[in-house]
Amino acid sequence: MLIIKCAACKTKLFRYDKIGPGEVLRCHKDRIKKVFEAAKDDDRIICPCGNKIGISKGSFYKMIGKAFTYSGTKRNK
């Protein structure tokens, strides 16, 4: 499980179940396990500080690379 945080204010946004060793480029909506502070606005994920984190593309969010950080471990197949 990964904890996705805002890069600007370090607020915890959500807990995500990452499968595989690659970068976090997409967050599938069905793998988001718990939402802490993230808000959806016009098909975007926005931090309470106003930082845009990701854009909805159907069944997943396309993440903005410099807008977030993460900690935790990835689950390998």
C-alpha cells in the first residue's frame, strides 16, 4: 500500500494499492482504498491547499508527476 501525499503541503490524500514495480503514473479508481483529504472537482483530484494532483480518464486518474509524493511499499505480481 502506498500513501499518496501532496508535494506542496505534505497532506495525506489517499491510500492506494500499487501492483507492480513501475512508477505511479495512473491510479486506478477501484484500487483507492481510503480517502483522507483528497477532493474531486470537475474530474480532477485536488488537495485542500489547491494543488492539482490528477485528472480523471475514465476508470483511472492520470497523475501529475511533480504534484505528489508517496511512501510505502508496492505489491509485486
